[in-house]
Amino acid sequence: MSHPVHDANESSPDGDLTREEFYKNHQILHKESFMLNQQSMKIFTQSWRPNFTLQLKGLVTMLHGYNSESSWLFELTAVAIAKAGFLVCAIDLQAMAIQMAYLVTSPTLSPLSARFVYESAASEDKILKIFPSMWHQLIGEPKENVELVYGFISSWLGDRANKGKSSANCF
């Protein structure tokens, strides 16, 4: 399954399509909303799900870093994951406006940040996969690199969804 980043062009992440046409073409339902946090700040949320009647494989929550938000960079991967049968939800962090002392955008700093997140996560079910010579984001990567990374993500999610499905059938 091809990643929607390949549809993007210099003018729009949706390529030559309107946003509505983009979602229809990929058979995705998209919803945007706002919620108030405890400090009464409006927080932007959005979700993507397949526009077909198959049972969802699971829920994927996407969180961004401090110097980002859940805009079109997130959106394209969320669409790809939703097309694989998952409900994908994103919430913008309150701290998104905080500027870090440096931006993590180089192949040298990206693995260090990823390693920190990996080592800090309490979960036992985790894996750190570094793709040498690739950047921090899929935009601008050659198609074969995008498909390599997305294939890995898709396989990892699918394996966990199948494992969860098997466990649920035991009860």
C-alpha cells in the first residue's frame, strides 16, 4: 500500500485534489474538533478512520514533538495507517508553541532523540529502528525510503493488532 506522501506536491499535501477529494480517493473519514484543557486552552484534535465497514484493527494515537503540530506532515501518515484499518487520533500538545533550543532535523540528532524516547518509555513492547542516512521526516525522502519506513510501521502495527485479536479470542 503506497504512502499518501507520494500524492503531495509543492503546493499541497493533497496534491492536485481538494481536501475532500483527497479523503474520498483514499476512502478515509476525517474529523476535526477542539477541546478545552484544564487551563481552558483550546486544544486541536483530529481523527482518521477507514470509510468502509470492516472492523477496526485497533487505535493508533499520534503525538508530535514540542516544535510541531498535527498538520499535514502527520496527516499523510495518519491517512496511510487508517487505510490499513486503524482508527488514528491526534491531539496537539499545549506546549506546541514552545520553541526548543534546537530543532531535531539532522540525521545525527534524530537517532539521539529517538533513542532518548525509546529508553524513557516504560513499555516492554517497543522497538527502536534507526534507518541510516534518512532524515527526521518522510517528506523529501525517495519513494523507496518512504515505503521502507511505512512498511516497517505497518507491519509492526499489524502484528500487534493480530496479537491483540488472538488474545481477545481466548476469553
